[in-house]
Amino acid sequence: MDGPLVARYLYYWFKSSDFWIQANALKGQTDMADFISLGDILSLKLRLPSRAQQENVVGVLGALDDKIAVNGRIADTARQLGFTFYSQYLHDDDSTEVVVESMTTALTRGVAPKYTDSSDELTVLNQKCIRGGRVNLGPSRLTIREKVKAPKLLQLNDVLVNSTGVGTLGRVARWTSDLDATVDSHITIVRFNEDKVDPVCAGFAMLRAQPEIEAMGEGSTGQTELRRSQVGELELTLPSPAGQKELRPKLDALEEQADQALWESLALADLRDTLLPQLMSGKLQVRDAEKIVEDAV
């Protein structure tokens, strides 16, 4: 060891193959295969380069993580501005209360997936995919496409509501992707009728109602359930039709900005995860990685 440990270098080491090879070897020596004690972690061996080399590695990987964090703030700010605009339009005397089911063309649970590893099959979202008011494809899986009926294929501006499970029930997200996908049976699809309501404005109304939806669950601990009829009975406050027409392009612009930032973050995270093991092992020179990152950000 040529110098003291840089804290962020340790953070990246915990994500490296070197750490996980040692950690998995330890797990195999205990009766608690999914548990590693602090004492066990402290016993692992860390090959530590010079402080300058640590800082160089951290500089490369940190630049990617810092940009990902900035993109996250961009998306959060865009969503909050959307809520602010929405609230402003509710001051109109023509704003109205509507029942969700009266405004929809589809209100249905998802499918019981037939999982597959075939990459040309259909993406299926689960409860873990809905978090923070958005869809994260990371935990999604694949299901056999021919088993999914057309009404359960996601359409642009569908609203997704987690409908089972303690801690996940009531989470809401809007579907804004053109990816072919469906959801599993733990999620309710709300598809608004464009002849009756603007689906983007209605989607924001659902997002704003998430605290109320979360409180609607019923059942014993560990078996919490949100019935489809409960989602349908939810009352939403919407701007007037004229207000919706004026508000829609503002919301679209903000959501597009957020989506672009988050899609960029996915690409940056993939790049980070590719570079990390190579940098930590010394197989990739920092100067070469810096050029790759410079081109990416």
C-alpha cells in the first residue's frame, strides 16, 4: 500500500468483482448464505494502489455517477414543475371532480407471466419497476408474448398502480415508452379515454393522488390488496377541458426532458458498470477510460 485509502475508491471496490469473489467465498463457509457480518467484511483483502491511482480511478467513475445524479435532479425538478403547473390550473373555477372508471377505456390487472429468457419476447413489469413516480425497467423480466392479450399490452400514457404488497401498494407511474411491454397481475393498468379527458393531465392527477391511493389498501399484514374497483372509484380533480388543452404541451415538454435525462443515465450507468471492473483490476488504463467518459458526457 503506497498511501491512505480514498473513501470513494472503497465504495467502488464494494461493487467490484474482487469484493464479490471474496464475499461469496465467505458466504459459502457459513450457514447464513445471504449474510456477511461486518467482521467478515473487515477480514477481506483489498489490493490498494497508490493514492494518486485511486483518485484517478475515482475521477473517472465519479464523473459518470455525478452526471447520473445531475440527471436525477433534472427529472425530479421537471416533475415538480409539472405538479406546480397542474395546481395552478386547478384554481380555474371550471375545474371538476371525476371518477376514474368513468374516464377510462381499460381498467385491468396485468397478466400471470410465463417467464422466459428469450430476448425477443415481451417485457413484463413488476412492482419493483414502479418507484418514485416513474418506471424503472431494471427489475423487469420477459414473458411469452403470445400469452398476452391486446388490452394488457401497455399503451402510451397508461397509468400503472401497484396493487398488492406492504410497502409497494399504491405507487403510481406513467408509461411514456414505446417499448412493447405488459405488467404482471400485481399491477393495475388505468387507460384513460382521450374522448373524455386528456390522458397526460389525468395521469398527473393520478400521480398527485398517490398518498390517497396508498391509504386505500385493505387486508392483513403481508397480504395488502388494492382492488381494481377501488382504483375505479377514486375521484380526481381535473382542470377544465380548455385548461387541460393548454396544460398538456407544458407537461409533455417537462416529461420529455425528464425522460431524456433518465435514459441518458441508463446509458451512463451501463458504461460505468463496464469500466469499473476493468479499472479496478488495472486492465484498463485511466487515460483510456477518461477519453471514453469524455466522449460519453
